[in-house]
Amino acid sequence: METFTTKEFGSMAVIVMAATVLALAVVISATAIEASGSGFLSLTLTLCGAVLSGINGFGRRTAKADSPGDRSRRGPQSSVALQS
């Protein structure tokens, strides 16, 4: 297992801090929505967000790997980039 570099550790620290702030913002806004009596609005927005996120996920496709037989018929491929 590789060791963490300082750059990776810094990135993780920033992600943890941002996640904490965003989670706190969600809790505060949910409390404010419930206090104002707009529970139905909160439920509606949550469900619409979940549906849109699901629709967005349908567009993602995984890349298909080339079969080994296709490469061997074409011959060896050069991986060297020529500079002009």
C-alpha cells in the first residue's frame, strides 16, 4: 500500500472540511424548513432531485474493452509519439 503524500493529505483535509460545512448547512436549512411549516415543499424538492439524479445516471456508459483478437489482426501498434 502506498503512503500518502502531503498533496493527497491536503486534498483530504479540504474535502473533510468542505463536507463538514455542507452537512452543517443541510442540517440548518432542514431545521429552518421544518420550522416554517414547509415540510411538503422539502419532500417534493428531495424527490425531484432524486429523480433528476437518476435520469442523469442513465446517460453514463462504461467503456467496452477491445477483445484481444481485434488487436492481433491489426498488427502491432506503436505507442511512441513522434515530434515534428
